[in-house]
Amino acid sequence: MFYRVFIVLFLSLLLLSCKSEPEIVNAHKDNIRVYDVSVKKRNATKQSDVKIIFKIENLSSQTINFIRFTLYFKNNEGRVIYEKDFNPLVDFFSAKAIPIKPGYIHLVNDPGIVLHNIPSEWSGSYSLEIKEFRVTDLP
């Protein structure tokens, strides 16, 4: 019994340590920095829901008022099996835009971004891409 538990624990740790870091595709890296990204299943009862938490830093000299991300979900072979677009600069409760001033950091945390209907074949591996962003010129 002890050996079985040990083997399961060892294999679990091995799989966790082999998991690759998420790829963040950022063609706008001179203007936007995305970091501390976490994408996880939301809870045991909603297996098809994931929660995304991360930080966005505005490196530009203009206020960012819109960002469109695409999150690509991958299977165990590393193949993209699903994708979802989202804009993290919208207040969850009021649906108003949340601009990021130059030099500011925006924390996408509670409630975070919740995406629904993620295929059960999702392995936990993903890549995140900044597709588009819009700015407001300073006066």
C-alpha cells in the first residue's frame, strides 16, 4: 500500500514539474506587460469553467482603454483544441471600462475572468495572446 501511494505521489510531482510554462504572445510588449498569469479550473462542480488571474502593466505613454486577449486551450499533445476571446478592462459588476493610465498596473483578480464551456480534453496547458489594444491620447 505504501509503495502504491509513493508511486502515485512521485508520478504526480513528475507531471507537475514537467508541465511547461504558458506561452504569452505579445506583439505589443513595448506597450503592455502581462505577468503572474494563472489559468485554473474554477471548482470541482464546474469542470468546464476556468478562472484567469493576471497583471497588466501599461508601459506606454497613453491610457489603455481596451485590450482583446485570446486564450488558447491545449490538449495533452499540445494541440490547440479551443479558444476564447476576452477583454479584462471591463468592471465585472458595472460593465464599465477600466482604463489603465501610463505606468499603472491593473490586477485582474477577484472575481477574475471566468470562461465557460471549456472542453474536458483541456490538459491545463495554454497560451495567451494579446490580439488588439486601444489607447487614448494624453491631452
